Amino acid sequence: MEKKNELINGMCGVFDYIQKQETKIKDLKKTIEQLELKFNLLERDYNNLKEENEKLKEEDVIPPLSNVICVLCSRECENEYGNNAQPLVEGRCCDVCNEKKVIPMRVLQIRC
Ligand SMILES: [Zn+2]
């Protein structure tokens, strides 16, 4: 008789355990569903951003550096304004000529 009771108690324990595990599985399934929803939303956002990025790349036209030609070396100036080539010559010059020719000339003029 006692053995039978022990067996019944043991079985009840097993059923309890199975029920608890089933509850856990249900909770996990809910969590997975929520994560899948979140993932779908994030994937949609990602695709939208990717599309926008592609559009931006297409629209991205590289503007010309400058249309100003150096009066001293005939190269295109580094920026759209160039530098004042006075007192060497009249007009605009590039950064290189400004540094190597125009500025030394100004320094000389100040010294003389
Ligand atoms: Zn130059």
C-alpha cells in the first residue's frame, strides 16, 4: 500500500514538472513571437535606410574643385577663390604658387 502511495506521489511530481515545462515553453514561444515582430520592424527600417542610402549615392555628384586657373602655373586652384597673386602679377594664383612665389615676393617688398 505504501509503495503504491509513493508511486502516485512520484507520478504527481512528474506531471507537475511537465506542466511547469509546458508553461515555460509557452512563455518562450511568446517571447520568440515578440522578437520576430521586432526583427521584422528592424528589417523594414534597415531596408528603408539602405534604399535611402542608395538614392543619396546616386544623387551625390562630385562638384568640380575649382574653375579658377592659376595665373602663374596655369593649374586649377585648390579652392574656388584662389589667392591674390599681387604684387607679382595681377589675378589669382594657386596655393603652391602663393606659398613659393607670391608670399616670398611680399616679404622682399616689406624688407626693401
Ligand atoms: Zn600656381
